[in-house]
Amino acid sequence: GEPPAWAPGPAQAAALLEEAADLLVLHRDFAAAVERCEAGCDSLGPGPGPGHERCERFAEVKCSLCVVGIQALAEMNRWREVLSWVLQYYHVPEHLPPKVLELCILLYSKVREPQVMLEVGSSWLRDHANQSLPEYRSLLELYLVHVLLPLGRFEGAEELVRGCDVFDGEQQLAILSTIRESRCRWTQQEETRSAAEEQQDPVTETVLGALSQKLLTMLTLLRRALRSMSNHFYLLPYKKMLLATFLLYLVVVRLDPASPTSLPFIYKLVQLFRQAWAAVLSPIHRPPIRD
């Protein structure tokens, strides 16, 4: 048969593309698949030589290598690297193949980061050379649905639709109607979210009020304990002072004021202080203990 019209670079890239596809699909070795894709793109060099057929095959192999690489990066949850990884081979957004741009839009939409593609998609769609491609209309609709509308860029969406000539009058009206409906849903969602936040405030105040009441009760009990202790600190031995300090640390620092188990523990501490004072002080010098 007639030998294929491949230059040495594209022939090597095609072989690496086949290896990368096998690693991605059959072996699930995503890191190795990315390495093969990078080696294939590097082997292609700056661009194809003269000849329309060779130019098409060059572009096809390069695009396929990037598609496999995007899928492998996504499988490794390295989706943040995808756009910069692709642009190192195409340099500017306007030169991205339609299939690569489509994958990038869908990927960043899926991970809820559509803003990554905002400027890239706009640059690609406004390029006059891209507007003559057969995929232009489908990519414009994809950009509207997955980038502009989720970000609330309704004015930009309307401007983009009115500024292109790929839609006839009826199609343009239908798309503009879709944009208006999306704007209405966006406004309703914002109003619902604001109403929910306003209703949440009284509930929060109620919860904080209950916690404040429990904290006030605990502080009242602490005040009683400290008042009783203040009358006897000067008579306590050094070790007993350390014990009292440690117990006070447990109450103030380690106890959760909102916990129902805190209050009985504080009552026990009051009794413990009284027992300690009764054991340390003699009956002759023991001052009266007040609640």
C-alpha cells in the first residue's frame, strides 16, 4: 500500500497517542498517560510543514493528545491544571480546537468553577476565524449555558447573542427568552436566600440567649465559690492553694458552660472546698462559712 504522508514528528506523536489511550482506558495509569501525551505534543515541534493534508493530520493528532491528557488529569483530580496544561501547547485561547474547548467548559462546569472559562471562552468566541467553524454555534450555546448563565452574566450573554450572526431571527429570540427566564430564576433564588437569612437571625438570637443564661448561672455559682474562698485563702497551706487553683482551672477553662453536666460538677466543687477548709482549719480559728 501507499505509505502514509506522516512526517517523523507526527508519526512518533501518533504512536505515543496510541500508548496514552491504552494507559488511560485499559491500564488506568493516568500519570503515565499524561507523560505520553506531553511527549507526543513535544515531538510535534512548532508546527506542520507545507501541505493541507499533513496540516490536518498534525492538528488532529495534537488535539487527540490533549483530549486524552485532559481526561487523565481529571481522573487524577488535577483539574486545576487542565487549562494551563493545554495552553502551553496552544499558547492563546483563540487557537484551542473546538473539542478541547468543549471539554474544558464541561470540566470546569462540573467542578463548579465556571469562572475559569469566562475569559477563555469569550476570547475564543469573539475570534473571527473561529466564527466560521461548524462547531461555533454549539460552543456558543455551551458557553452560555455552562459559563455565563451560572455566573449571572445575563447582560454579557444577551450582548454575545445579539452580536453574532450564526442565529436567525427566530433562534435569536428563543435564546434571548431563555436568558430572561434564567435571570428571573436567579432573582427568585436571591430573594429566597435573603428571606432565609433573615429568618435565621431570630433563631440564632434564641440559641445565644439560652447559652447566655446557662453561662450566667455558672458564673453565679463561681462567684459564690470564690466569695467563700476569699475569706480563707490566707489560712490555706501552699499545697492546698495549688489544689484550689487547679480545680478553678478545671471549672473556668475545661468546662463547657452549655453542657448540662457542668452545673452538678460545680455544686460538688463547692462542697469539696468546704470539706478542704474544714480539714485544714481548726475549730477555734474556723470562720463561719456563708453561702
